[in-house]
Amino acid sequence: MNDARFLSIDRVERVFGGGRTLFGTARPGVHAVQGVSLDVTRGETLGIVGESGCGKSTLARMIVGLDRPTGGRITLEGRDLAAEADRDPRALARRVQYVFQDPVASLNPRKTIRAILEAPLIHLRGLNRSARAARLAKLMEAVNLAPEFLERYPHEFSGGQAQRIGIARALAADPDLIVLDEPVSALDVSVQAQVLNILDGLRDRFGLTYVFISHDLAVIESVSDRVAVMYFGHVVEVGRASEIFARPRHPYTRLLLASVPAPGRAAAVAETGETELPDPYHPPPGCPFHARCPRASDICRAGFPASAPAPGRPDHLTACHHPEDGGMPAPAAAPEFQQG
Ligand code: SF4
């Protein structure tokens, strides 16, 4: 198996709604994810970034089998994940795990941490009592939590501790791939750093591959080997993290970067133009970013641009009719973004 295709997302779509009413009237569908293609190498972290509503969480849910694509396919080492989720969801859960955004809400308040962590050891790994005890000790040590916490309940923990328990639960299945959906966005900045450091160490120690979803560019930059930028259900730019942050080519990526407060640069604020995502029930023709884009031309309103590599950089792809040359984003005022 070519590791370049460890996880392969091939022209994946997810449409919600649509079809016809009882009276035969067509109902509009919402294209939450449209024609997304991405490959993830074993052992790497792919960061997926975009505004709230861009489709990144829908994509995450399809990767772990909580939702099914309505077009295209997602494969892990050549095996179709949607088919695997239908045929043997436990087999899929042994290979792919999910870490939720809200750490406390994701833990059953009526169960002790021991019961929460033992569930995957029993149901996914079939470990006996002594093997479970050894594995629990290892899991707690891996996420830097004291073993006596096993007898406590989720409400007794801070957000950062609860998220470390959520990570330990994902690790309990001994997966190859973990999808982390905004795993630190509910945490204070200092706690974020602790959790990100733990995740970084676990990836190397357990040979994990991460798909890391966040709206927070600083977080994405700190954790990712490669970054995919999503807008309105599409991947509009993908490449090495260092390339994307130093030489963004898509106008949306530049606008995202310009909207991040930085020392010596005022946070960009809305002055003119559209600041909202387009209406998903009535998507605009052509490139969905054209109403916000300073480089838009007639061709942008006519057709969605194909992804093309940057000159001399075949792994830096941009879906834009008029990509920029690269270089750091100008500190000019830019529309404010919804981040959540
Ligand atoms: Fe802007 Fe056109 Fe590129 Fe879309 S395709 S981002 S409207 S230049």
C-alpha cells in the first residue's frame, strides 16, 4: 500500500435535503461538502481550516463513519469507509477514532472515567480484566493524568482534563487514524498548548495519523504538516503548512490570514463588501467566493475553477482562476470572519 494514499478522500460530496415534496415540488438541497479530494499520508497531520459552516465538520463526520457521503468515496488503505461502517462498525472504530469539540459533554456524566475508558477496551479490543488494567494505566500515563482519577466522574474535571480523557478514550481503541474536530477550541489558550503538546507526543509514540479540524489558524499552523483550506464546501487550497502560511495563493486564504490579529498589525475589520457565506439554498454560480473576492472577474462568476498546482510546487494546489503569486498577506483591512 502506498502510504501517500493511507487515507484517500475522492471527490466526496454530502448533500442534505433535496428530493421532492409529497406534491411533487422540488426541494432545494444543501451541498455541505462538494467535490472534496484529499490524500493523507500515514503518520502526518492534515489540518483542515475554514469558517464555521464551510463543511469541515461534515467531512470529519464522514471520515469516521458518523455520516455517509452522497457522492464520491473515502478509503483507508483502499477500504471504503462507508461500506465498512455499514458492514462492521466495530472494525471501523478499531481503526478510526473521533475526538469531539466539547470535552465534558462528550463524556457520559453517570459513568466513572474507568467505565468510560474500559468500554472500548471491552467492546472493541475484547481485553480481559488484567489486560484492561495494564492498558488503563498506560492510557492515563499517556495523557498525563493520575491513575486515581479513574474513579471520578466527568463533572469533577476541568475542560483540559476532560479533553485529555476524551483523547485517552480515542486511544483506547488503538486506532491508526484520529479525527480531531475542534479539540481545543473550548479551552483556554494556556490549556490549549498543553493538550496540543500531548497530541504531538502521542502521534509519534503510537504511530498515529491525524486529521485536525479547526477554525483557528494559529492552532492549525502549530500542529499541521499540510493544510487544506475549505470554503463553502470546497477545498480551495491545499499544501504544506509552511507554504500555505508563507505563500498563500487563494484570495480566501489570504483574507483568513489577514483577519488574524498579529503583533504590529491591527486586526482586520469589515469595511465594505460581503462578509457572510453565500446562501446554501441558493449558491451563486461559479466560484462561491466571488462576492467577497477583490480579484473576481467575469470568468469567476461563470464557472468553478479547477485545482491547479503552483509553478514549481506540484503539491501546492489552488482552486482559483486568478491565484496570487504568494508572499505574506498584506495587512490591509479585510472582512471580519465568523469563527466558531
Ligand atoms: Fe476570487 Fe475568482 Fe479566485 Fe474565486 S476564482 S477566489 S472569485 S479570483
